[in-house]
Amino acid sequence: MMRNGKTNFLGSKKGLGNSVIGVVVFLVIFSFLTILAYLIYSNIIDAFIVSGLWNGQIEITGLKFLGALHYFDGITVLITIALIVGVGVGMYKITAPPVFFVVQFIMAAVYGYVSYFFNFIFAQMVSSAQFTTVTVFYPKMLLVCNNLHWVALVNLLVGILALYGKRQESGGEFLG
């Protein structure tokens, strides 16, 4: 992000700000939309049953689709791992001066607070009475999204270790 010809810290790839917060925001949105999709689709099935349009073929299709939505619990964990590995691989290819390590160490508290704020937002969104029957099907997703501050910390540590844990060549550039 450029402002008056200068790059600010949050927009810098060396700052890890967009990477850490981006993973947290993606997980909140993905998880909430998955839970919302399950709620909407189960209400559609209930409406078909009440209206008398529920027959054998629709029942097979509807229950298979609901069964497929149950897999999103494990998919959320896999997406979390893939995003953290992606940040590590992406940060390994960037060169940065060591001063950014100190800045990251200071900014870790800010990232933790922001991700804890997203924890709170997610908990408030799914604590509604309509979502209580649906959240039973997604224990892993709730575990990940109720501990987003730890996800952000792991993401930050992987990014910092990948960014600064490289050997230097004699010319001062990092090996990549």
C-alpha cells in the first residue's frame, strides 16, 4: 500500500500484517458462510417436508447434500493448515532486513488483539438461537474459529521463521 510514495507497514509484505489478518478474516468468513449454508439448506428441507413435496428422490439428494456439508468441518482444518503453510512458503521467498523482526515482535500483540476481536465476532454470530442446532455438526470448525488468536500466532511464527530463518550469502542477499 503506497501513501505519498512511501510504503506503510501494514501494506508491506515484510510486515506480515496482511498475511496474518487475511488468514483470520478468511477463516471467519468461510466458517460463517458454511454454517449459514447448512442452516439455510436444512430449512429448505424442512419446508419441502411440510409442504408435502418431499419424495424419495429429493430425500436421497437432500440428505447427500447435507452429508457433504458435514465434510466442511474437516475442510476448515485443512484450509487453516494450507494457509499457514502458504504464508511460510511466501515469506521464505522475500528478503527483509533484520529490523523487521523487532517490529514484528512488537506488532504481534496488535495482531493477537485483532484476531481475538474476530474470535469475538464469530462467537457472537454463531451464538444466535438459530445456529445452536447447526453448530453441533461443526466441532473442529468452532475450535479453530474460537481460537483465532492462536491461529494468528502460529501464522506469525511461521512467517517470521520463514522470513528471517535463512542463511545469508556473502553479498548480503538471502538464499531463496
